[in-house]
Amino acid sequence: MKKPDLIVERSRLIAALAQEAQQAGASFSFDTRFPSVGRNERGLRLEIETGGKREELHADSVVGADGAASRLARAAGWPPVETVPLVQTIVRLPKDCPPDTTRVWFIPDDTPYFYWLIPESPERGAAGVIGEQGRNTKRCFESFLEKKKLEPMEWQGARIPIYRRWVPVRHQIGNGEICLVGDAAAQVKVSTVGGIVTGFRGALAVSQALLRKSTRKELRALRRELATHWMIRRALICSILPPGNRWGKFIATKSTCLLWNLARRQPRLLLLGLRGLLMGKRIKN
């Protein structure tokens, strides 16, 4: 690419955010469960359990950033978001895999998404897959590892939200307000199933709302980005990529650029792009 793209290392990002939040005055409470939320005269009443002890907290606003299975979203009346299984393992890097190169494999017979191998150091990397059904996904992944001669060292798994339609990010409960960000609101790019950047954009919009600033511009941009990735997924662009997957580098963060370049180099897809834009307008409305 003409301009280098950012590579985000999740563990370092979380630590940096935690440090910055503490410096700004935030406090952290671990070993804490959230059983319920309700209204009171002034705003919201939350019940939490910390170390086996239950207590009540009161707030004007509450932000739910508690993942795809958000308890806050369910308690506040949001419908569950659709999720798919992610299976990943730590492996030793093969000799023919440079530590500065991420590999991606598209195998439609195994999964409508993709496999990946992301180096974490010169010796180790994270190999994984996103599928549709848990058992079948793990079985296909084990077969893939065997074919690639990758030996699993440490297994990891999660459920990843899939964006189907825009999820409203704010609910009014009495005099209080509940907001959702990130995976809790399915703010995930369905083409790559990545949600760090879009989650940040959702958090920015919510923070602006709490500060009583205009949120429309940021929310419109986020909604347009998620809809664009949905169109890419809907059109199954991955199945028509040219040899060498030269477009793969655009999919992660430059979806609009991908569509423009693909239409310019493949004029026969202009009609497909127009249909996608029309579908996106119907979603927006």
C-alpha cells in the first residue's frame, strides 16, 4: 500500500488503555459479576457482586462493553446478536514463514470465512479459523493443522458477533441511559470479523453522546463502514479475487478503496457494486 497500515497488538493495546484510563481517574474492579440493572428516581440502579458480596450502584448512564454475550444488553432489552465460533492455537512458525508476514487461506469447502497464521515472534504464531458451527469448525481446523504440519501448543476459542444490521447504541430507561459499544453492539467488520477499530469508533460516538456533543457524524460513518463490509461479504468478493489475493490487503481497513479498485479493474462488477449500494441504502433507511 502507498501508506503503511497499522498493526494492533491486542495485549499491548489493552495494557496501554488501562494505564491511560487510570491516569485519567478511572478505577478497576475485578472478580465482579453484574446480575441486573433497573431504574430509580434519578437514573439507573445496578446490582453487582464482588468477592461474593452484593451491593447497589447508582448512575445516570451505563456503558456496556461486555462482549457479544453482553449481560447489560440482555437486561436492558436488546435482542441477542448472532455469533460464530473462532478457534485458534499457538504454533511454532514453519521455517518457510517469515516472522513479518501474515498468511491467510480461503478454503470455501471448510468455512465461508478463512484460516490465518499470524506471527507473534520469530518462533511462535497464532493459527486460527472462523466457521459457522463449533464442532465442524474445530474438526476442519485440526485437519488443516495436520496438512500444514502445524502442531498446536495452546488452544483458544471464542464466539464472535456477526454484523447483520445496525444495532441502536442507546436505550433510555426511566431517567437513565444505557449505551453499547464494540462486540456488544455487533460493531464488527463482517468481511474480516475484526472489531478493534470499529469498536473504538463506537466508543467515540458513545463518549460524545455522554458529553452531550453531536454523535450523528461518527455514527453515520461507522454505520456506513459496517454496511460496506456487509456488502463485500454479501457479494462474496473473496471468491473472485485474482491469483495471489492482491486485494486482501485492502479488506481490513480500506473497504471503500477495495470496492473502487475492484470495479475499476473489473468493469463487469459495476452492476454488482450498484446493487450493493442500493441494498446498503435500504438498510440505512
